[in-house]
Amino acid sequence: MFEWPYILDFWFGPLDDEGVPGKAYREQWFTESRRFDRAMRRRFSSMVLLASEEGLDHWRNEPGGALAEILLLDQFSRNIYRRTAMAFRNDPLAQRLAREGVAQGRELALPRIQRAFFYMPYQHAENREIQREGVALYEQLEKTAEGRLRDVLSAFHRSACEHAQIVERFGRFPHRNQVLGRRSTAAEVAFLEGGATFGQ
């Protein structure tokens, strides 16, 4: 089993002088790749399961450990279980941990790019209030950065706004309906003809 620093190293790699990870790391975050998904499945499936059972709660004593737990639940789950209901199973726990961490200011000790992923569970919430909280967090985070880092964080802010707009409109993410066995409304069907699926 890996310790939490390994999770952060795997996901972010070294940061440059502006606090930005290398291009290869950034491209892996949101580019769908079966090869990358398979590699993550082999390496991290058991740890995602352990995190889902709160077997890594001792990591929460450190800001980096708390982020690593959130990454396993929120991001790694999406790669490992892409296009299945399991991709979303850990969202409630990830959202709880992120909100608890923010309430305690735990993420403020992290580099800004890592804070962007600490807030990611807000983007995945099918809850209007949590979505609004997330947009505010990303807006503030973007304002604190400069140069290339600000450009990167601006993309996270735009993504948060896009997610929030969908949940404001539908109260949920229509692209999840099929794998979750939910019936889509006529408006959702129309939206899905050209709407975002966020890799799922």
C-alpha cells in the first residue's frame, strides 16, 4: 500500500517556479485514455476501496493526506470506474471531506494547484448549494494567482461554472442518468444531444 505523498507525486509531479505541474501531468487529468485508466486500475483500485471504507482516515491529520484521500475518492474513482455507476459512488464522502476540510481551512496550507483538486468534489455535487460554494472557492483561488498559474486556475473556475449551471438547471447531471438507472426528462434528453459528459 502506498502512503499519501505517493498519491500527490503521481497526480501532480514536481511543480515549477510558478507552481504549475508539468504538461504531461496536466494532460492526464482530463484527457480520456484507456491505457492510463488501466494503469490506475492496476495500481490504485485497492486503495480507492480502502478510502471508500474510510480506512485511510488517519491521512486527514495532514493537509496533503486529506487531499490524497479526496483524490482517491473523487478523481481516481472516475478513471478506474469510468462510465459505470461506481464512478460516482464515492462522491458523497468526497464532498463531505472537502467541505469539512474547507471549514477548517485545512486546504490553505497546500499549493494553489492542489487546492483546485481539494475543491473538485464541489464540482461533482448534484446539489445547487454545494455547487455555488464551489464556484465561490474557485473564483477566490483564481484571484490569488498570477501568470501561468492563474491561466490554469482560470480553467478550473470556468469548469466549476459550467458544472454549476447544469445543476442549477436540472438539479443533477443528466449524463449520469443512464448508468445510474435514472429516467431522463424531455429537457435532459434534448440537452444530452449536445451537452457535456465530462468524460463519463
